[in-house]
Amino acid sequence: MRAPNDQPYRSPLLDRNFRIILLVTLMSVIGFTSIMPAIPEIMTDLGVSASEIGLVLTSFALAAMIVTPIAGMLADRLGRRQVLAPALLLFAGFGVACAFARNFEELLILRFLQGLGAGQLNVVTMTMVSDLYQDNKRAQAMGYIGATVSLGSAGAAFIGGMIAALGWRYVFYLPGLGFVCWALVRFSLRVPEPQNDDRGMGHYLRSAVRLIFTRQVGGLMLATLFAMLLLNGAFVTYAPIFLFERFGLDPEHIGLSLMVVTLFVGLVATQIGRLTLWFGQKKLIVVGFFFYALSMLLVPLCGSVYAATATLSLLGLGHGMIMPSVLGLLADHAPLELRAVVMSANGSTMRLGQTLAPVMMGAVYAWQGLDGVFYGSVLLALAGIAAITVLVRQRF
């Protein structure tokens, strides 16, 4: 029997609770991608080298990685809303404080503190979506989440580029929108909450560990890691530098070019429910990594901004297939009482990728330059294909 929220004729977009979740999802996007076009300006103003600037992303992602597992356990044991509302205050408050950083070291500290709030947003919202919907309706809802992330990334990158033209500090006022989301979560959001049994925290932790280390869940988290290394290394950190160094683009045009790429993520994500019915989620993940590899292989060969934007858009198509499919498969394998901790484990994997990618690709950049960053990413994409093919089993 279908769950009440899983009726095929009712779009998740008609649900007020889902719309609030989409707004919260935008917050974590704003915290990361809005500063991408400002990276060259931060480098210049604070006297930071290209191999060090990735730390402004790494500090944010490292904090998120640390707090994500804790957030998952608390969301399972205390409730989803009880974790989400304070996280929004933390994210918004320290995000705005970044605008007043006096030096690069202070900016890194504030970004770390902001990341402590951001790390809780994705895991709780993804868990809420999994709680609200089932089967293909869940895939459709995950697709809308993916589209929100991509369109939000596009908008945040474009707006961030426009604001960065006035000064990079103004970009950090955008997370202040999190205060509005806090009010909506606190007073309007209604979602299912887990009912814990009497067997205690020990039983909960043992059950969670057994589930996370199964071949299926572990394989999906490995696919997540490779996807995040690709996205946050080659695209988030070094695509803006590539466009700046190769074609001399200013922040506004960097943001515009990146916006086009992320629009392709949204285009695929909005159709993920239909694509899942046709092909199955595992096959979509494999095809997504193929698009990653093709994009990274061709980027260094591009001789114009238009060719580079079109080639990077292949990466957008791939990412739009991978992440909603991974999240849908994870939700299928986790009961309500363990779902947040499974999502948080995957969220920690995402943050690990975000944390390692700028540093890892920074080392590659120092060794082999920009071309080496993109060609090295081809190998990561092929490793993603191998991981999902060998470890994850699904009937097509």
C-alpha cells in the first residue's frame, strides 16, 4: 500500500513542508557556491596563493564533516526539527560574521564555525524527504532537492559574482537568510519523527554500524566520495581559476559561466523520477560518472569560454544523475529509526570529499598545473564507475 504522501498525482511541490525543506536546502548551497566567483578577489585582497585559497572551502567542509555524524544521531534520537532549527542559527550567525574577518586566518576560523551549522542542514533535510515519501515519489522528491541545489548553486554563483564586483565581503551577508528559514522550521514545519524503542543507545549504535558497513551502503558512500572529490576539486575550486587564468574573466562572468553549468544539474534532477523508472538508479550513477570523465578529459582542450562552459556542463549532467540516485538507494536501505544516521554517514563522506578535494587538487595544481587537475579527475571518475559497478547490486 502506498503511503499517503506517495500518491502519483500529488507533486511534492504542493506540500508546504517540502517547500520549507527546499528553502533550507538553499542555505547550505549559499554557504558554499556563492563565494566561488569571489575566490580570485579574496586571493588578491588577503594575499593568498592559488594553492592555499582552497582552505576557505576546506575549513567550512571540515567542520561540516565533523558535526554531520553527531547531527544524524541526534536527529534519530531527539527528532529532526530539534536539530535543524539551532543549526540554522549557527549557520546564519557565523556566516554573516565572515564579512567582518580582518585577515585570512580569521576568515578560516569563522568559516569553520559556520560549517558546524551547515553540516547539519543537508543530513536533516535529506532525512526529512526520505521520511515523507516512498518509492518513485521519493526519487522525484530527491530530484527536486537536486534541482534546488543546482539552481540554487547557479543563482548563488551568479549573485555572488555580482556582489563580489562590489567587494568580496558583501557575499557573506547572504547566509543571513538562514534566520528566515529558522522561523519557518520553528513555527511551520511538520514532519514524521522517529519513535525510539526501549533498547537504548547501545543497541541503536550497533544497528547503525552494521547497516553502514554493509556492502551496499558502503559502495554508495564510496561513490559519493568520488563525486564530491570531482565536484569540489576540479569544478568548485579550480574551474573559476581556469576561467580566470585561461580567458581572463572577471567575477561576474565567472559566476555566469558557472551558473550555466549548474543549470544542467537542475535540468537532469527535475527528470530523475522518470529516468529512474526507465533505467534504474544504479545505471544512472554509472552514466553520471561517465559524463564526469568526459567533461574533465575535454576541458583542457577548450579554446574559448563557450567551449569550456559547454564542456563543464557535461559534468553538470553527470552530477544531476549521481547524487539523487545515491540518496534514493540509501533511503531504501534504511528504516526510519536509523535513516538520519545513514544519511549523516553519507553526509560525512560528502564533507570528507569537500575537505580533501581542494587540498588534494591544490597539490596536483602545484605539481602539474591546471591541466593536471582536470586529467587527474578523469581517473577519479573512472574509479567511481568501478566502485558502483562492483559493490552496489540492484535489479534493473
